[in-house]
Amino acid sequence: MDQKPFLVCRVDSRRFLWLLGISFSAVLLFQYFGLPYGSLLSSLISTPEVSREGDNASLGEPPSTSLVPKKFSLKDQQEMVDNDEHRFDENGSNLFNGSALKSNGASDGSSVVKLNADVSFNDGNTTNIRSSLDEAVLPGCDKSISSNSTDSCCYQSVADEKTVAAQSTCNENGNPLRLSGDNETNLANFSMSSASAISPMLSTLNISSPAITEPDMRGPDSPMSFNSSLQNDSAPAAETNSQQIQISQPDPNHVIIKEEGHDKPVPIQISIAEMKSLLLQSHSSYHSMKPRWSSTVDKELLGAKLQIINSPFVQDDPDLYPPLFRNFSMFKRSYELMEKMLKVYIYKEGQKPILHQAVLNGIYATEGWFMKQMETNRRFVTKNARNAHLFYMPFSSRMLEETLYVANSHSHKNLIRFLEDYVRLLMEKHPHWNRTGGSDHFLVACHDWAPAETKYVMARCIRALCNADVKEGFVFGKDVSLPETYVRMPKRLLRYVGGKPPSQRSILAFFAGNMHGYVRPILLKHWENKDPDMKIFGYLPKVKGKMDYVQHMKSSKYCICAKGYEVNSPGVVEAIFYDCVPVIISDNFVPPFFETLNWESFAVFVLEKDIPRLKDILLSIPQEQYLRMQLHVKKVQQHFLWHSRPVRYDIFHMILHSIWFNRVLHVNPR
């Protein structure tokens, strides 16, 4: 009688233990089959690593993006990081350089870099991008351009070898996804994290690297150069559940990826046609940060967006030339709405010379002239910040470098710290940055270092940059490519505009410039003094009785715009200035006003690897097509001219419109 309760308890205990054991087994099975870890033990005890991009994350995180170009893979993007000569962390330290990396245990000069591709969209969605390698195009026309681009002239040759994309990433379920590249297809599922502080084209990478030395930066007028190797005096990078890839020093045209015993060249380049695809994708995939509280300007922007998207069809305009534009109707309606409603608030904080002081001559004059004309503008500027659609931060990237950079210091820390302090000041004194995370703020910067200096603290801002390089973090749909104008005489801005008519242009192609970067020496190696039709020079001094730089441009059919240290060059605008068809040789360069202008209608794009074929490419363009392109150059010229007082559709208004257009088209109201 007394043992009955005891037996009942024993039976219940056994049942409880059996139930507990079954539950625990079910959990183990679920973890084993459902979680993407290498082993059952690691799934039980592993703790996810939290990547810290810096102490200033609250100042603004870079936006998410789903814009992964075709022919790009995780390995290609990693090689971008390895080649990047201007990547800094938030404190100004160099993240990567173009030399062979050294780390503990890598005696051959290479470095084991671990990639973590387990990332996701802000909204949890995943974008599949199917792409195939471009085949050779018919001379004079790129068939990959959409049908409405009748005057396209973009050249891209067939890849010499199969591209390598032997990558490892994860699909949306967390399972390993193998990417392979060949001449037929290159399929990848990519998902980007909006919280990543790495540049958008590299945002699929979560990189752990050894401690890195400071960049070896030259004087103010010289480009940055870097130590030939990186010394690792710290502990090795933390282990991750990612594939290890060894990377060695690339040559200018290709990178060599070492993985599993395979060494194959992988081109890192995005054609102009692919850039157009990325731009179109940005219209649906990129959205600015949702405001923390609502405002009447959000409703105004949303209304403007609807009007632009549903703009009535327009065929002609007395002041514009429709074939120059991607969508003339949208541009015209957007420009009209900008003139009607745009209000810009300019922050008064800060002192000269870095803030509120414009440099009006030289190759950085674009940012100076915009600052001058913006601060004196009465039509767009408002003193009531509550009515503002955009907020302008009037600092000069040129004066920032000239004032704060310490010669031979090899450090950007103090320049970046200045911008951090400036943003903190705006956050403390005004509520506007905090409302949108800076997504309605914009900057205009033409110095080569501006992308690296602003990509963290001003990551969410609309950045108008002369150095518009895809692999430097340029975000399609948010950032704006800024024309680099070389102003020699600020008081005579339109001197020498124009050139000879096509029938009097006896020179097929012309180039002259200093030997900056790696592309120009290659150009001279193949074409200097090699062909009478190709006037290719290095530095061209003025000699009495001989044609100078300007006279050559005015007498040439095509003007070669070869990149220097960076992708941008003042030669692009100079060619337009002198009625010469620009030939752009600069892989991954986003041309100015790319969101509105149809560059294929008035410019030729040649890949860097096709420099040996340059004359054949130019001769393959029919005379009728050249005449049409030259006419378009003359028509587009008005959009690249500075005036002492801004006029409608000039370069000042075009810069402001591109900033306005990107803000409106990607507004994300509360």
C-alpha cells in the first residue's frame, strides 16, 4: 500500500526521461540537417562572430545593394580588394594594397584571406542574377545595348580564356553554393547585407585580415602609393566557417587566383552595357533609409517620384536634344519638378579653408564652382531646414587634403577624423541627419581620395564624386558621377570652346599626358611614334611653331581619354569641350550623369586589354556613325560648361539634377 505512490513516481520519471531524450535527439537532428555548420559539435557550441566596422557605426552605415555585375564572382570581388590602392578603415588605416600580401605562415608572399559570404538583404529577399560572358560585337555597335540606343558605340572583345569563378558561398538556405564560370553562363545567388561597412561592390565579403601598415602616400599633388608588402606582427585572423583562398600579386590587366592548384587569369572589368543593367536594377533594389519620423517633404518627394515615373511622353524640346538621354521624358519632367520645388539647406557650421571655401581653378575646380554657385543661389537654397529636400555639406576635398595632410606621414587618419567630427557637430546641433541617417544629405568632392575618406562616416549620403569607380564603392542609384573639369582661366570659362568641323579633322586619334598609372604607359608602348594617324604622346610641351595640346584636340576625330592614377580624367570633359569624340579607356569608370545621359551615343568605350587593337576599333566605326556621334558631342556640350552665372541645363544644374533625381527616385517614406 505504501509502495504504490513510489512505483507511480518511478514510472512517471522514466516516461519523463524518455520524453526528454526523444526531444533532445530531435533537436540534434534538426541542428545537424538544418544548420549550415561544418559539424554537429560546432553547431551546438559555436558563437557567431560579430564584425565590428568601427566605433562610428552610428554615424551612418553603407546602404544595401543587390547590384552584382555579370562576370563578377566572390573571387573577382576579393581580387578587387587585393588590388585596391585606396582602401582605408574608419580611422584612416590602409585596408588593402595592390602588392602581394604577407601573413604568418605564408612564405611565398601570398596571404590566406577568409571569406564569409553568408549575408542577407535588408528585407530578407535574395536576388538571382543570371549572366553570360559577352561575345564579340560587330564593328561600330554593341548589340548588348538595348534597342532604343540606336547610336551605341561600345566595344568589348571576347574573353581570351574562360573566367574563373571557383567560389564558395551560401544560398538562401545556408547550404554551400558552388559558382563556376565558363563562356556560356555564370550563375550566382547573391545576397547583400545593409549593415556591411564594406563598399557596395564588395559587400558580399566579410574579411578578416592581419594588422596592416599605413599607406605610403606621396605629396599633395601625387597619387597614393603603398608599401610593397604588408607586415603582420599581430595574431592571425580569427577562424571562420569560410573557404580559404590564396591571392597573389596581379598584373594590370588580370588577377591570378590561387585555389586548389589552379592559376587562371580573371578579368576585373565591367562594360558600359553592364553598368546600364546595374543602374536599371538599382531602381527596384536600392532604397534610402526610412525616416525615423515623418515630414511633409517626404510626401512631396513621393509625389514627385510618381510624376517622374508616370511622365508623359515627350519627343522634342527646343533647348534639348532627346537622343542624348536614356529617357528624355523622365529627364524633362524631373528637371521641371526640380526647378519648381527643390529646396536645399546649406549647413553654416565650419570654418574656412576646408568648409565654405571654393577652389575655382585646376583639375578639382568642379567641387569649387559648385560650392560657389550653390551657396550664392537664391532659387534652390532655403534658410528653413524643415522645408529642405536635400542638405548640402559644403566642404572641399581638395582643401581638406591641402590643409590637414601631413607630407610623408602616410596617413589619412586626421582627414577622416575631421569629417567624423564635422558630422558629429551636425548631429548634435541639428535633427536632420538623425531623421534619415544622412540619406538626404549630399557632398560634392573631386579629389581622388574622397571615396575612401567618405565611405564610412558619410556612407548613406548621396556622394557626387569625380573618382566614380565601381570597385571603389560607387553605388548605382545613390551616388553621382561628377564631371572633372580642368579650369585654366576662372575669369574666361568659355575660352577656346569648340573645334574644327569633321571634314578638317585630319588626325584619327590624339593623346598627350603624364605617365600616371599603368594604362598610359601601355598606350604609349603600343602607339607612340608607331602610326602617323595616331598622335600619341607623353607630356607635350608648348613649342613655338608646333601644334599644342588644344590644337591637337581641335584637329582630331577621336580624343583618347586614358585613366591616370584613378579612373577619372579631365580629358573626358576636355574632349567634349573641343568637339572631339571621347574614347574612354578606363575599366569600371562610371561616366558623369550616367543616370540620365546615353553615353554610348557620343563616346567610344575601349577596354584596357584592347589597347593593342585601338586603331582597328576606331577604323571599324563607319563614317556616318562618326558624324552622328560628333554631332551629339556638340549637342551635349552645353551640359558640361561652367558659366559665371548658372544657366539652364548647364553643368551646375546637371549636377544638382542628378543628386535630386537619385534622391527622389529612391525615396523611402515612413
